[in-house]
Amino acid sequence: PQLPHGHMALPSFWKVVEDALQQSGAQLRSFCQAFETVTPSPEAQPLTPAEERKVLSLVSKHGPDKLYQVTSNISGSKDLDLTLLRGQIVALLQSADTKGNTSRWLVDAGGPRGFVPAAKLRPY
């Protein structure tokens, strides 16, 4: 079977390939920009009154410098793991798990306490 561009000279063939790649890249970039404008950032989502009360209680218990916001949904897989939603506020209790693993942090989620991936938290 012949390729559709099999008859072309090599330089023209590579030009066709390059143009196709550039077009795909441009489409991908515009898609990414559209996606970023559609999804609100976690900061833009106002806290519900219940969440606000929880945050205030976490601040009074642990101090404002211990608060972190969940950057994407977390579904706990191991024992003692928490399942949290993006945008939730938690207080850092310990920046390591019981085995000293610093990629899993112990947090207080305003009631339940457990471990979450440190990579999915950012200072609030």
C-alpha cells in the first residue's frame, strides 16, 4: 500500500509533516487557554459558611501559617488516608507520615484527621 504522501520529494514531505504538527500545536494551545478560562481557580470559589466556620476553628487551633488548600481532589487509598475535594482547607499537623515519608502529610480537615499527598496541598 502506498502512503498518501509517498510520491512527494522528502523535503516537501517533511514540510507537510511540520505544518501538520504546528497546526496541532496551535489547536492544543488554544484548547488549553479555553480550558483555563472555563475552570475557575480554587481561590475564586467562595467558601460556604460551614467551610468558613471550619477554617476559623482550624486557625484558632493551629494558627494561620499551618493552613493549606487542597489543589485537586484526593481519594484516600490506604488506611488513615483522607478523601478531600479541591478547594478544601486543612491544617498541617505533621509534614511526614508515621514512617517518616515527607510526601504524605498528616492534616486536620476540621474533624477527620489523616494523611494526604503533600503535592496536592498549597499554603492558604
